[in-house]
Amino acid sequence: MAWWKAWMEQEGVTVKGSPHFNPDPDAEILYKAMKGIGTNEQAIINVLTKRSNAQRQQISKSFKAQFGKDLTETLKSELSGKFERLIVALMYPPYRYEAKELHDAMQGLGTKEGVIIEILASRTKHQLQEIMKAYEEDYGSSLEEDIQGDTSGYLERILVCLLQGSRDDVSGFVDPGLALQDAQDLYEAGEKIHGTDEMKFITILCTRSATHLMRVFEEYEKIANKSIEDSIKSETHGSLEEAMLTVVKCTRNLHSYFAERLHYAMKGAGTLDGTLIRNIVSRSEIDLNLIKSQFKKMYGKTLSSMIMDDTSGDYKNALLSLVGSDPDP
């Protein structure tokens, strides 16, 4: 990994963990916070939102060793509502958490396609492989087979294609001839004919690298006189449209995509807490600072100011603690 990439990734992290870390006193603080009548929520926030995920796993081990109880189960029994949901999310190792979110999205009546699309379109091949492994370990079934059993048609195909993680290409090499051919193929599969050849769109969007697709989108616009997004909107609809547009958004700018997801979770009446929690928790140790800067550019206000307006109580305080200070103006 190039040094600048490592530096940029460090710059993106909002939850860095404690530099002088010892899990035993942390476990003791949490035990005292939940012992007896009433719970000291602020003490729980101070510990868990200021430790990295790896440190939280060590606290969990220490808690069991010192007090003979499972930390996550104890938190579940002491906390409730959205605050409980957020704190429990922090306790899952990252890939197990994303596997759980996918599993929950397919449980019960109706499938939450939006959650599946968000995770599959925005993760790297390595991340997807780890999520699939965690899913199989925790739920005893294959993520791919469960997605196939839960979705159908072209949506099923695009999700299965995305799961293969074929879009990763770190070389950044672009073959201009192939990019032009892809753009031409997309034009002929959509705008040029009556009806749409969805598989052609799916194949190109799911198997080409981001750097290659950026060139394809440029060439496409020259040929079709409209953006690839506009064509997808006019040629497809519903969850398939959402999946294709998500691939395009993640290709163009991943941080903008997550900023948009967070904004979408809080705009309008009511808050989509699942989306808010998942994106803040899962990006806090990857690129949340970069997402915050993008959020401010796109919406003219900070992510934390929107959280303050939209949430309350311990839930709000814990979210703000994870998000950290505002980006410089």
C-alpha cells in the first residue's frame, strides 16, 4: 500500500481507539455502570465510542473473565430502543456486523433490498469475502444462496454478480478501446433499442474496475448525449434501478454515496435509524471523516448538526461521539 493511501485512510478514521489501552479498567467501568438500580449511560458512551472495534473485543473478554457475564447480553438487558441498537452494533466485529445486517434484511416478511444493495455495491472484494465467511459461520448458510432465495429476476442477478467482487482492480489500468466498446454496448443495450438488454448493463457495471467505468461513463455521455444515470433512470425502475445507480454512485465517489445515505436517513419526517446506525458504525474506522467533509459540501450543513436536530438523548450523544468534531470550514 502506498504511504499516501495509508495516510489518507488514517485521516478518514473518526474512531481511533485509546492509545494507552487496558481492557480491565474499561470492563470494570462498564460493570459499575450497569450494576444495581439504574444505568450510567454516559459512562457506557465514554468507553465504547472511544475505543476501536479490536479494543471493544478485548473489553468483552475482560468483562467475562472478571464478572462471568457476556458483555453484549448485559448491555442488551440494561439498555433499550435505538441506543441499545447502536451500542450492540458497536460490539460486533465488523464483518460479523455486516453479515448480521444482511441476514436481518432477508428475515421475516419482505426483503429490505436497499440494505443488500448498499453493502454489496460499496465493499471491496476482500471485504465481501470476509462478510461471506462471517455469514456462513454465524447463520450456517451461504449468503449467495440466501440472496438467490430471497430475490428474483435481474435484481437477483446483479446482486449475485456484485457479490463476486470482480470490480476490484488496483492497477488502475484502462484500455481506452474497451471503454469505448463498453460505452457503445451500453448505448445499444438501452437508449438505441426499444426495450432494454439488462444483462449487458449488469455485466459491464459489475465486472469492470472503477477507473475503467469512469472512462466508460465519459464515453457514454458523448455517444448518448445524456449521463449514464439518466439512461438507467429511464430504462429501468424499482430495486434494479436502485442497484445500478448505486454501483454508478460508488464508482464516481464512494464518500459522496455514503454522505447521501446518511442524509437520506435523516431527511423528511422520521429517521431511518437502521441506515443511520449502520453507516456511522461501519465507516467510523474507515473513512467517516472524508464522508463528513463530503456531506458538508453536498448539503451545506454538518453531519453532526443534522444528527443533533434529528435524534435525542443517549442515542444522540453516542452518535455524536462516534462522528467526532466537525470538518474544518
